[in-house]
Amino acid sequence: MRLASDFFRGETMNYLLYIAVGALLLLLSPAATMAQTKCPATASDVEGPFYKADAPIRERTGRGLTISGTVRSAGSCTPIPGARVEWWLANAQGSYDDEHRGALVTADDGGYRFETDFPPSYLGRPPHIHVKVFAPSHRTLTTQIYPERGRKAVALDLVVLAD
Ligand SMILES: [Fe+2]
């Protein structure tokens, strides 16, 4: 005689396990997708040949264009205090100089803000500001910001990937 307990043994049990795992994955996949679309990491961009480490801490390397936002962790969107944001850009003559290199450390709320000159276009490249973000327990982000001509402010969260 076949007992009810036999039903939960062997292949039948495996089959039920597959169904349960499959259902669980279906339930979790929208959450996983949302985690990826919520605060996606800022796209990286080429570093270029003019990066110099150890830029001095300061809030301004010129006047007329303010860049501000929050450094966040990708997926969770958690603000990251104590992250180091470095920027560098060409001067009005299209050369990279020490006056246009700066660094700051994000505040307790992950916020950052710096002011600089509007970058020139040079060698056929659109105006851009190079940025690096060093955040604890996160991968270093190297990217570029392309402000539209005439803009005086750019609001941009810099979103980094956890290690
Ligand atoms: Fe550049």
C-alpha cells in the first residue's frame, strides 16, 4: 500500500522543490529589477591623460558653474558621507592646469557642491568636467560631466557600485 508520506519522498519531493524555488524566483525578480533601476550606477567615462592625484581640498576652482548633488550607493540609493570627489577640467585656453583641479569630501548627508569655470571645448571635444569619486567600500568611479552651454548649475547624483 502507498502511504501519504511516500508522496513527499524522492523525485516527487524534488519536483515540488523545483516548483517552490521557481515561484520564489518569480516573486523576487521584480524586486531585483527594481533594485537595479533604482539608483543605477553613474556611467563611467574615460579618465583621459590629464588626471593628477592629490588635488587640493577646496570648494571652488573658478566661477560661473556649480555642480552639486549627492554621492549614493547604487541599488540602495544610500547617501555616502566621507566620499572624496575630485574634479579637473581645462582652462579657458584649453589646457589642464593646477588651478582647475579640486577635491572635496561629502558631508554627513552625502552631499557635495563645487563651483568652477564653464569648461571650454577643445580638440573637438564638447565642454566637459572630469570627475573621480572615491567612496569607502565602493569601486572608484571615473566619469565626465557634460554641461549644456549657458548652464550655471548642474544637479547630479554620483552613484557608485559597492565593492
Ligand atoms: Fe578632458
